Amino acid sequence: MTAPILRFQGDDSPFRSNPQESFTIPARFYYDSEVHEAEKKAIFQKSWWFCGHRSQLAEPGSYLTVKVLDQSIVVVRNQTGDLKAFYNVCQHRGHELVQGSGRKAVLTCPYHAWAYDLDGQLRNARNSEHVEGFNACEFALKAVQVEDYCGLIFVNPDPDAAPFHVQAEGLGDELRHYCPDIENMVFAQRDTYDVDANWKVLIDNFLECYHCDPAHKDFVDLVDMNTYRSKVHGIYSSHCSSKVCSTSSKAFTFEEGRDDFGYAGWFVWPNLTIWVYPGEPNISTLQMIPDGADRTIEYQDWFIPTQTPSKQLRDAMVYQKDVLQPEDIGLCESVQKGLKSAGYNQGRFIVDEERSELSEHAVHHFQKLVVNALDARLDPQKD
Ligand code: FES
Ligand SMILES: [Fe+2]
């Protein structure tokens, strides 16, 4: 048996498979730079990373760049309409190939103008005809796995990773149920947040609504908490309510919509959350991007039927940006400080048998994915 990457320490309480028997993972997992380094390799270099929506790569030559922590990747739609992804680095002397997003017929390096086609093949290297044995085929861009899933685009630096649609089987049906036109939505807006907390604190927080009554007065006026349920599956969990409390809530107001829907959210391993609010069609992604062990950048991208939001959608976006997110960020930044307190190490998950709206089983599901990915041994009895 290989040695675990992370070991429990003498005074840690056990993390167990059954959420009702388990303690939360130890506090140092949220600020220790060694844990953070281990996560880079064991989690982020092996997982599917959300990078945008089909509408952002609509035409041949459309491209966008994304940073998977310290690795820049370019995603491009080629001339035949397929998506390709490459490490965003020129194969001459290593300059960054392209920046931001846009549309190009050829990817040309700004340093010495080596030019690559949209399939990553080197098409022009100035003066290389004088170099003995120079073979352009040896200098194609290095490919990365890419997948369009219901219009959401993911990349994975691990060439051996199973396809996203296999890993997240079942998620697509749920997304389409709550946002039937998901593939045809268009990108409307990105809101960026800078949070003084470890990325896992933000994910933990998303994964339970035990805190919603005390901390989100307007959200619980909008969404019927009695019907809020979290369900865990493989690499994702869903968090849905089948009823709204009021169409003229303190959060925002909207016309009467479908009567089986209050709110839907999903967590997708490792760092993506997806949201659908009641009212006019909408879906947004909120991705937690680690920036060191105790800081996270969050990108919330909104996808709606037209680029310019209606008043109702604008109100929902403003609520999220000005009310809900500041409430959650305040909670998470306080937790990050508390995790470093000499007076805290681990708590217990509050979990009930019927997996009610107060149950934290989805937090345990996420922490178990972390423990497994890090090959941590946290149970002194069962190790
Ligand atoms: S580094 Fe790109 S052309 Fe030289
Ligand atoms: Fe919250």
C-alpha cells in the first residue's frame, strides 16, 4: 500500500464514510500551503475545469483563454466547427501564444510570429527553411482534453481523465429540466469577487442551506425552504427547491412561472457551482478559483436568452451581486479566520435521515471527494 499524501495527526478526530459518524476535515486543510500544493496536483491537474459557454465560442476561429491555476489554456473552435484546446504556449521559445478572447484565423505568437492553425499545427516559422532537419510537425501545440456538455465547456489537463459526460452522468438531464434552453443561452455578464478564504470554505458553504434561515433573509423569502433538498451523485450534487415563497419577494420580483420550481443549484467537482433562479430563463456559473491557500477568486458568469438582460433578470443579477454574495462572502471570511484559531480544529456534520433542508450531507460528500483525491488518512481506527 502506498503512503497517503496527507496523514491524520494525533489529535485529529476521524473523518468517516458515514456523514452521521464523521467529523469535518481538520482546519489545517483550509490554510496549510502543503495541502494546497497537494491539491494542485491531486485535484486541479486531474479534474474537468469549467471555462465558458458555447455562445462564447460560436464561430470558427473564436477562442478564449482560461487559467487552470498556473497553466494557461486556449480553447478554440476550428474551421470544421470542432472544439480544440491547447496549452497556451508557443513551441518556439515559450512565449504566451494568445491573450483574452476573440476571433482569429491563425494563432500567431507575438514574439517571433510563429503561426499555428486552429488545429494546433505549426504552419509558418520564419526562416526555418534554413534549419537542417527542421520538422514543423514536431512543434504542434500541446493538446488538452476539451468537452462541450449541454453548452458548458470544460477542459481537463489530464490526458487519461474519463470524459466529463461519463463522470457527471445524469447532470445534463437535471440542467435541461431547470433550464431547457441551456445550449442557446448567451453570455451576458461576469461578476468577480476576491475572497479571503480557502476555496473549500466557499464550496462547503454552497453545499448546505442550514445557514439560509439565519444568514439569507431575502433568499428564504424567495425560495420555499421546506422543499429545499440536496442530493449527492458521483462528482456532483444537486440542490433544488420545488416552490417559491413569493413572486414579489424581498430578493426580487417576477411574473408567476412554472409551479414545480423554486430554485436549482448544482455543485460539480471540484470547484464549480451552477445556479438557476425562478423567473425568466437564466443559468449562471460561480467558479471558485484558488489563489493560494487562503484566498479565492470567484467568477460568476450569467447566461440568459439575450445579451442584454431584461429588468427582471437584471434585478436577479443585482440581488446576487449586492446581497447574496456579500452575505456568503462575509460568512466564509469569518470561517477562514476561525479555522486558524487555536480554539478550533474540527466540527460535526449536522445530518438527518431524511436529508432535510437543514442537513449537511452534501458538505460531507464534497469533503469525502477531497479526502479521497488527496489520499488522506483521517481515521486512526480504520486506516
Ligand atoms: S516564442 Fe513564439 S515565435 Fe518565438
Ligand atoms: Fe449562502
